[in-house]
Amino acid sequence: MNFADPIDEAVARQQQTIEIALANRTRTPLIYTGECHWCRETISTGAYCDSDCRDDHQQYLRAQSQRVM
């Protein structure tokens, strides 16, 4: 990396750090239970009944992980 501007170099390094952190995060796979993991509606495949439930549940989990106890 040869940058003319130190700020450009800092931004590139920050972006690289973010990409590495995202790639290394742990993801716990949801187990099929026959019902949506968010609204508990009966489903035949997958973990959620639709993308709205998936998004709501993921938003809830992110909020829970950032709560200060």
C-alpha cells in the first residue's frame, strides 16, 4: 500500500480491520424446530416464517448483545 495521503491510508486500514472482524465473527446456526424462532408460527422448513421475522429477530439479538448490565 503506497498512499499519498496518510488519511487515505488510515481509512484503508480501518476498512481492512472491519472486514477482518466481520469475517471472524461467530455465528450460531439456528436449529430447525418446526416453528418460527421469532413469532412461533408453524413452518415446514428453515428457521423463520419470512424475512420480516428474521430481520426483527436479528435486530433484537443485536440489541440484546449491546445491552449494558
